[in-house]
Amino acid sequence: MKTNIPDIQQPLDTATYDAWFRAQVQASLDDPRPSIPDEEARRIFAIKREKLRQGKKL
């Protein structure tokens, strides 16, 4: 999922960031895909980190 984080090179006002953050949270809540258990997510990211350490593409 692309998050389109506000450009940090520009001064960021609180209202802009708050609106962006709330939109990201709502998009996550609205996502129809099933949640992944914490242990499964940790396992997946551990594999990805190891591949990156070995210089392999994801």
C-alpha cells in the first residue's frame, strides 16, 4: 500500500499531518483483507530483513 507521506522537506503544519494520519488509519480499518497475526508478520519481516542483509532482491 502506498502511503504518500507528506513531503518532509516542506514545513508541515499540524492540520495537514493530522488529516494524512487519520486517512491512513481509516484506510487500514477499511481494508477488507484479513489481519495477519503478530507472529506471522514478525516471521515475514525477519525473512525480508535477512534477504536484504544478504543483498538479495525482495
